[in-house]
Amino acid sequence: MLVCGLLLVVFQHLSHAVDYKTVVHQLRALPFEAWAGALLATALSYAALAGRDAVGLRYLEAKVPHSVLWVGATVASALGNATGFGALTGGAVRCRVYGVAGITPAQVGRLTVFTSVTLALALALMTAIGMVCAADTLAAMLHASPDILRWSGGAVLVGFAVMIALCRAEPRTLQVRWSWLVVTIPARRDLVAQLVLAALDVFAAALALWAVLPHAQVGFGEFLTVFSAAMLLGMIGHTPGGVGVFEAAMVFALGGSVKTPEMLAALLAYRAIYFGLPLIVATFVLAAFEGRALKGRFAFLNPSNVSQLAPLFLSVVTFVVGGMLVISGATPAFGKRIAVLQAVLPLWVLESSQLLGSVLGVVLLFVARGLLRRLDAAWWLSITLAVANLALSMAKGLAFVETGVLALLIVLLLATRDRFNRRSSLLAERFTASWLVSVAIVIGLAVWIFLFAFRDVNYSRDLWWQFAFDERAPRALRATLAAGLFAALFAVWQLLRPAAGRFEKPAPQDLLDAARIFRAQERSDAGLAMMGDKSFLFSTSREAFLMYAKHGRTWAALHDPVGPRREWAELIRRFVEMAHAHSGRAAFYQVRADALPLYLDAGLTLMKLGEEAHVVLEDFDLKGSHRAHLRYALKRGERDGFDVEAIDSPRVPECMPILREISDAWLGSREAREKSFSVAAFTDDYLAAQSVLLVRQQGTPVAFVTFMTTDLNTEATVGVMRHLPDASPYAMEYLFTKLALHLKQAGFQTLSLGIAPLSGMQPTPLASPWHRLAGLVWRFGGRFYNFRGLRGFKSKFQPRWEPRYLAASGSVGVFFTLADLSLLAGGWRS
């Protein structure tokens, strides 16, 4: 926003010497040869881009078919130029396209870094050559000393010579201080080839602008130097295609040699040819993959994979078209065309067409978000708006170019219909702050262009009410105001809407169905569903369910699905789709190892959380040296006057006041709040569905533990455990030992003592960054949480340790998911 504001100030200053009609006249006066030359130069530039990717793949010692190379390089460059941050957006496209040929995302990342760095180096090299060879001319243009330019350029050239000399015939790998950072120095032939191709790319791009630029007073060598420097500044600015930064630099440097109106007209033509046209062509390429039009030639590709980029491209194109309509409404139509319309159309049609066209353009800016999310409603609305604007564009001023662009959009939408298959309400879609800011930038640009185009019209309140065929300023004023008001009202409505996906307590019938399913299976930890703090997602047959909660953008399901295993895959898929439909991150917390293939099939990332302690009750006794701690706890408890009472679930309500008193004292001593989600909490309904083991000391209740069981009576899981602050330090060890013996006598097979976080995270040579971090926290994080102490206590029972995992969407976003999960466990909701 700051950069855009500064650029508008700069252009506002430059525009005092520029007339809108003059710029339009210069643009229309460009000869056919200029357009054709710019088009050929653009084709040469994109051919060099493909060559740069080929050298980059050779640097990685990887290969892809030539057709894949051409598609990946050109399509990625077209999208990167149109959306900004080309290294990221273009890299994402290369991941999708090159991925069908076995290129990994890590390799694409290295390729992107290599090509981006060498492009910046080539720009610096070309600028330095120009500074040495044309110092006198550049000094006059830049108002700098020729000697300083020569010495600066020479120093850069010496640096390049040293860099190339240091490269060897074969690539070298350097292991930096941090083991995760590996730098591969390219071979000399790869570096030189990449620099040459990058220079050819820049040369061709400069030639595309040179072809449409009146250049009688400046030579191509000086122009190429200025172009390279301006392009480098645009890369640093990271605006889409360097827009604004590039133009400001070119106008500043060439302002004394080329008239500003001619320069602006040439820059507009250059943007249309070098950036707009390749984006449309790239979108058609993806549409062709979608329609299988190129299936014979590209049979080795998987069209369903490549064409997943189509929604992204259609979203960008639709946003650009919407911006075009808004800006078109703010500019005057050609007088001759208005005269033609005056003979065939009534005035009210002309007036309403321009106003409606601007408003519908704003709608397209928002609908583009739905296309990005692949919503079917967004596709239908885009088609409807595009068709409607075909008529409006002709009726408001015979805008033939605008009509042609809309026709292209309609063709692209029709060719990619199958990609928009998510049946979701478009009005329920949440718009991010960055999307609203993007719309605001378009509206701000339209207002500036309106003020620029009608600078010679004196403002008065009467303009609002002037309706006539030749009153173009009032018509544009009303259209721009309508577009701005509509965008503002829609944005305010979005900001004031309730948060999407807000947590809702489960309905009574859902709790009954969940209880029925839970009782009929063997995993007792699913009893946490009865806490009432999680929502449920049932399978179609309502024979299985997922329990989940939400915080921030994280939709977190606790444990694996509950119910017959044949229902699990459907539930996992539906939950991921539900989270994704709300622009959220899907997470499955504390899942078991035997279900990991289902989460991998759903495209989720796995990371180990720790290990859960399961006491095998059949083998549990108090014999042997390894049970000495437990024998001593029992003897000490008997000496202190302990005794236990097992309370079945029907009797729990009558004992609730006693249990509540112990629980409140325990919470008060720790100044803690009641937990939730993955940690059992004290609620009357939840405890009433469990059994309790209560410890009394000299007849006074001092501690208790609840345990969850199912009707199969094979597994039990510890639930809520509390004790009085002044209870004996052996009370809990005594209580758990008695619980294990009680369950063994009752015929249960295992007792789960819960998870030990970060347990079993031993460092290995190939460990992931998360695994290494978790190992460090396990070793040194005792100051914040007693990780080792918790495992040590549970180890006294000689349990069988079973790994538990987190399955979540995204990569870096997984760490935000962990933060949201910790807040959920702490009792927070959103």
C-alpha cells in the first residue's frame, strides 16, 4: 500500500505535463510494424526463459521432456509477471508442471533461486557494461558524474570476472555452518550459459519496449542500460511485473530524451504485449490441457494434475478483467463512437451501461476469489457477468477491445468448467484482508485515472445531474462513484459478518448418536466426545463420526474417526474439504500409526507428537525390582490411612459434590482454568458417563481419577484426575496402582495413561527440522513443562509405548496448527 501510494504521488507529479487525450492518441497512432516487432521480441524473450529453465535443470542434474519444459517455463513466467513475487508464484506453477516429470518441490525451489539470482546478476552485468561504454550519455540522463559511472561499472565487471574464475568445471557443494543449509556452486558452463540466456531474455524484453517507443534521441545501448536498471528496481519492489517502479524509473531516466506522453503510451503498449498477452496465452494452454485438446502430443502428461492450475489462472484473469471494467468506466469513450451510438440507442441505455459495467466489474473482482476456491457458483456468476458485460461494453461506447477480452474470458471459463466443482455458497466465502486491499488498490487507481483523464473539467455539483450523449465526465463520475460505493459496502458487509465456521455445541441427538457409536467400539479414548466441547461430523450412514473443534484457521479433529474402519476414508476426506472450504487448515490430532496411510492419501503432512503409554493389564503385577516404586507407594498409602472406593457411573451423580470440591481445590492451587478438547475436563455430564476411583485418607476424600470404558470392556483410558493440594505425595501413584489392579480384576486388557508429549523423538541423521526441534525441547524444555517427569511417572508402570502423530495440511502452516492446538487444549475457542 505504501509503495502504491508513493507511486501515485510520483505519477501525479509527472502527469502535470501529460494530457490524457495525447497519451491515447499516441497509443492509437502506433503503426502495425511496432506492434508486430514487440510481439516477436516477446516471443524471443519467452524462448530465452525456457532456455534458462533448461540450464537450471541441468544444474540440478534433472531432466524433463521438452514439451513439459516449454509449458512450465512460459506458464510460470506469465503468472509470475502478472501477480508479483514471481519467484514464489512461478515456483508454485513449476512444482505442478515439472512435478509430472518427477521433479520434487525442493528441486524446484533450488531452480527458482538459481534462475532468480542469475537474472539479477545479468541485470547488474548489463547495467555495468552500459555504465562503462556509454558513461557520458548516461551521465547527462541521470545527472551523475561520468567518472563515477565508469569506475562503478568497472568494479562490478571485475567482480563478475572474479566470480566466473572461481567457478570450476564441475559443481561444488558447500556445507554451511547450519546443517540444513547447503549451497551448491554451479559449474562454470552453467553459470555462463545462464547469464547469457538471462541477458538475451532482458535484451528481447527491452527490444519489445524499444519497438513501440519513439527513440530518435536515444541509442539502443543507452536504452538497454536504463531498461536493465529499471527492471532490477522492479524486481526489488516485487510489484506485479515491477509495475509502477519500472515505469517511474524509465520516465525519470528517459524524460529528457523522449516526451512523457510518448513514453507512457509505449509503456502501456509494452505492458499489454509482454505481460497481458502471455497471461492469456498461458491460460489457454492450461484450458487446452483441461479439454484434452493436446492429449495426443502431450500424452505423457497427466492433464488432471497440470490443469489444477487453471482455477488460479482464471482467478487472475478474471480479476484483471474486473479491474479493466472499473477503469474503463472511469475513462471517456471516443467521441466518434458516441456519435454512432446516439443514432441507434436512447440516452438512458448509454448512461446505465457505463454505470452497470463499473459495478459489475467490482463484482468480478470479488468473484475471482471464488474461482480461486473452485466454487461452481463463482463459475456461473463469472459467465453471467462476462456475457452481460459484452452487451454493456458495446452499449457504453463500442469498446471493441474490451469486448474481445470478455469473449476470451468466456471461452476460457467454458473450457475449464470441470475444474469448478465445489458446491458451496459464493456468499459464504470469506475474503481475506489482502484481497480487500487489492480491490481497494484497483478502485484507487480508477479514481486517479478519472481525475487524470478529466483534469480539464472544472468540478461543480451540477456535474452529477448532467445527462447527455456528449457529457462524458458526469457519466464517468457517476460510474466511478458507484463502483467505489459498491466495493466499500461489500467490504464492510464482509468485515461485519460473523466468523466463518464458528464452533457450535453439538445437538442433543448428535450426542446420543455419538455415545451409541462410542459404546459399540473398543477405543476408550473416544469418550472425550462426551465432553460436549467438540462438534461432530458424521458419516453418511451415521455409523461413524469425527469430533472436532476450531481455533483461528485450524480445524482440528481429535484422534482417528470413531466407528467402523470402512467409514474412515470418507470422513477424513469430507473433513479436509470442509476445512479447505472455509480457507482453514485441517488437522487430525493424536492419530495412531495404523491409520497413517489414510491421512497420506488425503495429502496431509505427518509429524510425530509423542508416545502414549498403554499398560498391558494381563502382564501387570507388583513382582520384581522394576515394580518396587509401586509396592512402596501401596505400603506408604496403607501406612498413611489410604483406602479406595470404586464408584460405578450410576452412583457418580450422588458423589458429584465431593468430586467438585477436590477439583476446585486442585484448580485453585494451580491458578489454572479448566482444560478442554484433548484434555479431559470436569463437567457434570461428562463425569456422569464414567466410573470413578476415589481415594480417602483417614476417611476424608483426597483424590480421584475417572476412567473411560466402552461396552466391550477391553480398554480403559484415564480421564479426569485431581487431588487436594495437601494430599500425600504418594496419593496419585497409589491411586493409579489401585486403578490398574482394579481393571485387571474386572477383565480389562489394557489401560491407557495418556500421551507423553515429545517422547521418543530421538535425533537421527535424516530427521526433519520439526523432529530436531522437538528433540531439543525434550532435552531443554523442562523449565516450561515437565516432559521427562511425565514420562518417568508413566514408565513406573512398564507400559507399552505407542507413537501418536499429527496429520495436518500445509508445511509451514503446521507450526501455526500446533499453536492453535495448544490454545484449544487450554480451553480457547474461536
